[in-house]
Amino acid sequence: MKLSIAAVALCFSGVRGFGTTSRAFLPSKVPSSSLVPTTFTTKSATSLLRHIHPRSFTSLSASVARLAEPQGQLLSTVDVFIFDCDGVIWRGDSLIDGIPETLEKLRSAGKKCFFVTNNSTKSRAGYKKKFDSLGLDVAAEEIFSSSFAAAAYLEQSKFLEKKAGKKVYVIGEIGICDELDLIGVPYIGGPADEGKQPEMVSGAKVDHDEDVGAVIVGFDRHINYYKIQYAQLCINENEDCEFIATNLDAVTHLTDAQEWAGNGSMVGAIKGCTGQEPNLVGKPSPLMIDYIAEKEGLDRSRICMVGDRLDTDILFGKNNGLKTCLVLSGVTSEEKLLGPENEVAPDFYADSIADFFVKETA
Ligand SMILES: [Mg+2]
């Protein structure tokens, strides 16, 4: 898929704000407090504060409205919905109740729907298969994954033209590799480096490819020391080698039994050994919303970002001038949303997107 020149300019200008050349923009875009896991302390701290000072629990409740009258509060002022996937459309491999009917009603009402996920383990085509398997009729063009965003970023920044003969080193899974294949960018690493271990005998070293011009770090269930060392060598020793992160999510949900270390941990490992900040392409970076808004010619004031995470989805919407709606069908509880530690206020919140339509009574 090709971008218009205007889209390229928009996207590139947005991404630069997260790069190493324009660090002044970073604090306003990605507060450091939003990049660290807070869930392990939130519950106990909130309970304690409620006990000590009951009014503090409702610090945000005055400014965050529960969606009670969806037609007037939301549907009459929104033409386009951008949905996060995990915790909004599905949990793991299970569809959330009422989703097919709600999406059908939204489409019947003339609303456009897009689906944006920070999970880079699948390509757009991979996500299309997942939607199909869940019985949801969604076009590939309506899906935006951070694996696609990483490839789109390279395409927009003219990697092939400006870095002729260069390739990408991938920490991540097949989704990133599939997207790079689609735009013809050569790469090494990824699943091919699964299980590799560097030799640690006297005089041993990892030989790295000096033609690696960018390292992409995405979620990788097979991260290992070899991959970290390889990425470190490319970024520290190759001239003008970019460091690109698909996302910085602190935790993710591999199973429903607990939270698991997210891509923030993999990006953190590379930051730690290079001292470099990555160019971020997933939420809350503006790249994907810039792409969608420009491509579709959308009025941002009539777009609503719907997600289950405050530090990625809602921040992404607020940073980019969108309406925002938090749903409680994923990782964020009402207690956490309204608790004293939360500083990210969506415009509305609801139990799930099924609440976008008032349930018909018999
Ligand atoms: Mg989610």
C-alpha cells in the first residue's frame, strides 16, 4: 500500500517527535509514568487510600462520564470508531459478548470502523485470519497492527531508497517479517534466531552484519541473549542504524491467569545496552492515526478511540485530538480508572462496546 506525499509528511513529522532527534517532544507525548507497570501497586494503594481518605477515590469521577445515553453522548457526534482489539473485541481467542451485533449496528448506522493493535506478532493478513476465525467480517484495510506500522514507517522514510543495500535486524515474531516481505525490505533475525546462543569462550564474539541499517524490536516470545547482543552491535557499531520499537507496552496478556512482561521489556533491554531511545510506531505514537486520518480524509473531532488501556489507547486518542472511550472489558477496572493514581481521563467509559446501543427490552 502506498502513501500520499501529504501522508508521508504527516506521519514522518509525527514519528520524529519520538525519535532521538527531537526528544523535547517526548514528555508531552509519552509521560514516563505511562510507560511503567502500575497495576501491581494500584489495587493495594487504592484500597489504602479509600480507607484513609474516602473522597480521594473519586478524584476523577467528576470528569469521567459513564456512557449512559449513547446516542446523544457518542453516536451523534462520531463518524469513525477506532477500536483496540484485545480487551475490546476479544480476550485472547474468545470473542467478547455482543461484539458482532454491535459492529453490525455501527456499520448500519453509517459509522466507519478501524481496528488498531499494538501486538506485532501477526501481520495484517494474520489478523484478518483471526477476525475471520471469530466470525467477524473485517477487511484487511481496516486493520492496523504495529507490525504493519513498522513497515509503513520504513516505507515512509524511504529506507530502501535512502539506505540502498541495507537491511533490517528483527527482534520479534513472524508478523514483522511478513510485513517487511510485503514492502520488499530485506531483513535478518526474527524467528530464524530463535534458540541461538553466543559462544562465551576466550576470544569468541558475535559477528554482525554491517549492512544492518535499522533494528526493529517487537514482542518476541523467544527473545534471547544472542538477539540482544546482535541488536546492540548493529545499533552501537553500524553507522546511522535506526532503533525502531513497535510498542512500549509494559505488560501483555498471554494467558488469562496473569499479566506477562510486554514489549516494553524487550525495548528496555536494547535501550539499556545502547543508551538510545527508539522511534516508536505503535500506540501512543501518532503514526497510525495520522495514516488513517490522512488516508480516509477524516475529521479528527468526529473520531472516537475505544480501548481498554489508559496508558496506550486513551493516551493515544487524547494525544491525537480524538474523543476517547474506555471499556471495562479488558485490563482496566472501574476502581483503577477512578482511583487517585490515574491521571488519564477518557471522555466516557462503558462496560463494553455493546453499551453503545441501548439494550432493547422485551
Ligand atoms: Mg487492549
